[in-house]
Amino acid sequence: MKARINVNVALNRPSYQVSTHTGTSGTFYARYANDGNESPDLMNGPCAHTQGATNPWWAVDLGAALYVDGVKFTNRNAAGM
């Protein structure tokens, strides 16, 4: 039997994205995607954001080979921009 835990193994791990968007609202680094802030409201902290790309990507280094049972995404609130 495999042990199952509900923990964010990506929290504050090194992360990367195809490009980093910088605009009037700031610079949106990859690390903002896994900093623990789940609020979709940009007034509660920044989110990750890439420049326009045909094949955008974001990646996180978990530091070990792990079986991941699920991934949770929270989309930003465009009205907050």
C-alpha cells in the first residue's frame, strides 16, 4: 500500500517559465506560481505570467522523483490587473 499525503511538494521549490512578463503592474516571475499564495486577486500578491508565446510552459524542480496524484491551478483575476 502506498502512503498518500496531501502536501504541496512544489511549495517554494525552484521554478522556471519560458519567459517573464514585465509591465506596469510589475514583473511576474515563475516563483510566484508556487509561493503558496492561492488568491486569484492580484491585490493579494503577484502571480506568474509569461510574455506571449506559441508554446508557453512553466516547470518546477521537486528535488526528487515523486508520484504526483494531482495538480491544482488557480487562474488570476483579470479584473485585478
